[in-house]
Amino acid sequence: MSNITKNSKIGIFAVMFIAAALIGSVLTIGDNIAFATKKHNDAEQEIEQDFNEALKDIRKLPKSSRRGVYLAYQYYRELFKKIKLASACVVFSKRFRISNGSKLILIFDTLLKHQLNYL
């Protein structure tokens, strides 16, 4: 496995782990809603930066690995968009999911971009 592939996969998983850890820290804040909201917004900005960096690394992957990793990236990106729309108080009390129709669209979008070398 090349260094680019190994580093990129580690980077993708690190992004997801950091995202969960940062958003999870909002739960421990307690009743201070203003502080929780600020912490939530700060976490969202950091996660957004991590997603942007991850996309750069995905583009460096070998073509054989890029499609699957990009599909996972797109899925978690869509999930993150839904989480961003929710308030800090709702994040851990509501289940966030991507509908099956949206998943199908993500799959076709990824396949099309992969075929056209747009990734």
C-alpha cells in the first residue's frame, strides 16, 4: 500500500473520529445553552475544514480506491449537512439519517463522477 493511500485512509477515518468527538463534547456542557451553541458552531467549522482537507486527499488516492472512499465521504458529508441544521440541544436526542433515495442518488453521482474522472 502506498503512503498516499495509507495516509489518506487514515485521514478519512480521523476526520470521522474527530467529528464524532467534537460534536460529542457538546453533550458534556450541561445547561449552558449559549456556551453549547458556540461549542457546537466551533466544532462544525473544524469539521468543515477536515472535510475539505479530506477531499484533497481523496483526489490523491489511486483510481481503484477513490470511488469507494469518495462515496463514504459524500455520505458523511450529507449526514453532516443535516446535523449542521439542527441546534446543539437536538444533536444527540434525534436520529439523523440519509433516506434510501438520497443514498441511491449519492451512488449514481459518485459513479458518474468516477467515470468522467471528475473526482
